[in-house]
Amino acid sequence: MSLSNLRVLLADDDEDDRLFFCDAIREIDSSVDITSVSDGQRLMDFLSVSSVSLPDILFLDMNMPCENGKECLKEIREAAHLKNLVVIIYSTSGDENQVADAFAIGANGYIKKPNDFSSLKQVVAEMLLINWKSSVKSQPKIIRLN
């Protein structure tokens, strides 16, 4: 699988989860440009810098300090330059209310964080292979609750 030139951004406050995720991306395809931030405020600061190329896909943890994922997602959907950004919620919670809330705010997908590396690679690869550019307007409801 070739995902050349794909830019992925991960926002997650758990350092181990960030390392785990970045390792999975590199094993899926080493040409993917992966960047990570450790909290919601850093995410919004990163997305507001005009010299930064926006990511193709944002994987967003819901429970972060400074500004949580729900607050970030609301801001992203309200910002004109970010409204088409693909946002996949990447959370330890599989609570149906939280999933429904995420989609109501504008998430494109939802992944419950897997417990093992192989499962993580599988669900992340599935998300990366979706042709989001042609699907983003219809807001597909892709849910992975492993």
C-alpha cells in the first residue's frame, strides 16, 4: 500500500499512545508524514499557523488537558480553513453517547483505541485507505469499536 505524501496529525496527551500510534503509521507506510501534539491547545495552535501545511487526516483524542477533543472538534468545524479537515476520534472510550456526540459535532470517524499493536495497525490502515477527499462531504459514519 502506498500512501505517499499523506500528512497525518495525532493529538493525544498520552505519550505511550502517541509512540504506539506513530510506530503503527511507520509500519503501515514509512512515507506517511506523521506529526503529533500532546494537548488540545497545542493542536489548535498548530492548525492556526499559516506556514504549516494542514494535515490530510487528524486523529483526535477526546480526553486531553488544556482543551479537550470535543472543544477542539467544535473549533475545527467552525473555522473556515479547517471545515473540510478529516477528523477521526481516537479514544479509549467506546461509550455510545460519546460516539454519537462526536459524530453530531462533525467527526468523520471514530476508533476505540485497540489494546494490541496488530489491531491498531489494522484499524488505522483502514482509515488511511478511505478516499476521504470524495467522501468528506457526505460525512461517512465509520465506527471502529474494537
